[in-house]
Amino acid sequence: MSEVSNCPKCDMDNTYFDGVINVCPDCSHEWTDSEEQAVADDMARDSNGAELADGDAVTVIKDLKVKGSSMVIKRGTKVKSIRLTDNPEEVDCKIDGSSIVLKTCFLKK
């Protein structure tokens, strides 16, 4: 049996093969091995596929531990005035006075 690769959407390694497709339980992305992941989308999109823009307000959909800190961003936290980065999978924002980069797969508009 071949090993399932990291999720192409959120790059998490907690993926599994359910008999037909590969599934990432962290961001709910589903894909097949034959799919071409080379098609790049330059637009930043949230977990539901909605396009994100500078200044949008989003909500965190999962408890997130902040690396290098004991801080935890709780599910349901509202983040105002996000800023897009060069990477369409990440946005820059401020939470509790700290500047943080969040992956778009953990956000909803």
C-alpha cells in the first residue's frame, strides 16, 4: 500500500486514503493521486472557497496553537482587517495585539 502524501491544500501530514480518494481531516480537502495539483490559483480563498481580499473580516474554524508561544487561537475568533501575503495560502492579521500569519484553510469569511 502506498503512503499518502501531505495535503496539497494545507500541507498537513494527517491524511488518509479512504478507499477511493485521499482525505485531509484538518481542512476537509479531498483529492486523488491522478489529479494535477500544478494548477495554481493566485487568489486567496477561505476554507469554503470564497475569495479573500485585503481588509476582509474572517472567523477561525479550528483551535490553533501558535508556534513559539503558549497562545491558543480559539475556534470562532473573529479577525478583522486581514492583509494578503505573497503566498495565496496565508494571510497576515493581528490577534490580541500580536501580528500573526494564518493559513487560509483554517478561516471562513
